[in-house]
Amino acid sequence: VQLQASGGGLVQAGGSLRLSCVVSSMSFSNYYLGWFRQAPGKQRELVARIPSSGTVNYGDSVKGRFTVSRDNAKKTVYLQMNSLKPEDTAVYYCNAMGPRLEGVFNWGRGTQVTVSS
């Protein structure tokens, strides 16, 4: 399974970006999906998760600013990021998640988001 994240870039604080991630798998619609991020020198953290059906969840640091969604027909998961802050600067990745909310597949390159102050 390949994970191809895109949509990152350089944006000023307060701006918005929309990330996309295509998951090349016939089982996409069954996956519990997550968006993760990793800032330099920090551990990878889970910022948003969306099940195949049911309630989405967000990390406390992004609640009210980020929105996760999915399109099963396009095998794509999205992350709409508004009111961006410099501390949102990181490489963003998507992945399917296992029972301990760990990433299941190889991570891929991710997409860089840089927020300037």
C-alpha cells in the first residue's frame, strides 16, 4: 500500500491549507485513517482520525481549526487546516491505524507544512 500526501506549503500565520492523501488500497473504505505530523526533533503525533463510519477525533492542539474528511470513491483522506499557527509547522502524513492508533503501512514522504509568523 502506498500513501501519497500532498498539499503542503508555506503559509503565513492565520492562513489555511488543505492536505490530501491518496491511499492505494482496495480496502480503503474499511480503514480507520489518521493524519499525523512530525516537527523537527519531536515525536510523530496523531492530530486527527476518521473511522470508516462514526465520529472523528482531533488532538487538543488542532481542535476547532482542523477538519478531517474522506472520499472513499477517490481513496483519499483530506485535512482542512485553518487558522494555522507557527507551531503547526511539521511534515504531515496519513496512514491507516491499528488498534493502538499506530500507523499500519510504510509512512511515505509526507508533505511539508511551514507556517511563518
